[in-house]
Amino acid sequence: MTTAPPDPVLYSFRRCPYAMRARLALAVSGTTYELREVQLRAKPAAMLAASPKGTVPVLVLPEGRVIDESLDIMRWALAARDPENWLARDDAALIAANDGPFKQALDGYKYPERHGGDPLPHRARGLAFLAELDARLPLAGQLGGAERGLTYAAIMPFVRQFAAVDAAWFEAQHLPHLQCWLSGHLQSPLFAAIMTRAAPWVPA
């Protein structure tokens, strides 16, 4: 009798936006994997051995290959199976703007004590990016196309994190398309599936 190969192992942290977008792609592709929820203050030795940089997500494939960048995990999963054709909706320039200037603004807004002490300039820079997203949505319906795709999954977790810093302020902004877009995705079955709580992984 043949033995099925082991599943890939994903080291993840539930609230990390990088890990969220990896889990979104893994989920929509139907990839089965072993989820290892990480406590960031006590990172497991097995994860650090696989990826010494110590950030999530980290995907360890059965043959030993390690993928430790979230976008690479997304594209690996979707290259194997892409039932919603997510790879056709991959706006690399918009994702780079999210991962670069917007992420820097998000960090300064969420953690002002680490970035000069005043969150407002960072919030203003982040809002400019959100306004760009809001203007794009009526043109296509989603980011990167008419349906959800890789661009949506790569950016949405970061918009979610920005909105959560001060939810009342975010709701008061004139971002009607973006607010509706974000709310719809946060209530989707796909998002609910990847946000199931898991106990921190402990080596056997």
C-alpha cells in the first residue's frame, strides 16, 4: 500500500496580514497543509531552522523546499491550482505600492512610538493610498479586475489592519467604495475560513 506524501507545513500568525494573504491563496487553491500557529514572542526552533529571518509566513514543502515570502507562497499555491483564475488579476505595481509606501505609513500610524511619535502624518499618507483604491473600485469592481483575485488578497489584509487602528475615524472618511469592499470581504466565507482560531503549535 502506498503512503500519501505529507502535507506542506505553514508557520503562520493569525493576525499577520502577510500570513493572511498566504492563507487566502492556499484556501482558494484548495491546498491542504498543516497549520502551525506561531507565538511571535516565542518562535519555534523548527521555524527558525527553516527560515532564520524569523518572520511569518513560512511554508515548508514535503521535499524540504522553503518558501518564506508571502507573495511567493501565494503564487506557488495558485500555480498548482487556480479555480478562480486569481493569477490573471495580479497588479504587481499596486501590490508593490501597498507593500512599500502604504505599509510604511501603516506602521507609523499603528506604532507611532517607533516612528517619531506622531501618527497623523503617517495616517495622512496611508489615507492617500486608500483614496486611490477607492477611486479604482468603481471602474472594475475589484482590485485588479472585475472579480476577486491575487491583488485583492494581497492588499485587503493591510487595509483591514489600517482600518482597525481607529475604526470610527476610518468609517468617517469619504471612502464609500473601499469601505463597502472591505466590509464585504471581511464577511465572506473565504475570510472566515482562514481566520479560524488555532492554539499555538507545540512540537510533539
